[in-house]
Amino acid sequence: MSTLDEDLARLNFEYLMLARECARSNPEEAAWRFGLDRVGIDRLAGMTQEQLREHAESSRAVIQLLPVYTPSNLPLVAYVDLLQPCITRTADETNAV
């Protein structure tokens, strides 16, 4: 495995571990932070470490970076505020994403 592949696999694995932990502890936040739907959250939360490693070693990035776009009619500070998570209630089993 080349250095690029190794680095990408390591980055993917760390990202997937973080996303899985978030999916397990706070599904609503996982939906917002990682762009997952309910099926994706459930699937990720149920994955073993070995399954995560298999996905991480796919030789493709699992992280998708969001473009930095600021609407022309909105100050950058206001736009950044919109990007902050706004979770005002705790999700329970019945109303989670």
C-alpha cells in the first residue's frame, strides 16, 4: 500500500470512528454534522471496528468537504452563525432523526 493510500485509510478510519461515536451518542447531531439520514445513522452505529476499517481502506475518501460559500447579501459573521449546530432539545428514541 502506498503512503497516499495509507494516509487516506488512516484519515477515513478516524473520520468513520468519529461519525460512528456521534451516531451512537446523538443521532440528531450525526444527521446534522455528517449529513446522514436515519438509515445511514443506524447502519453506521451498528458497524464493528473491522467493518469501519474495511470501508476506510477503499482507496477513496469517505469525507466530502463542503464548499465555502457566503451569500453576497449576508455578512460572513452571520453566515458562520448559521453553520453552528442549533440543537435545542435532546432526541429520544421516538423522535430521533
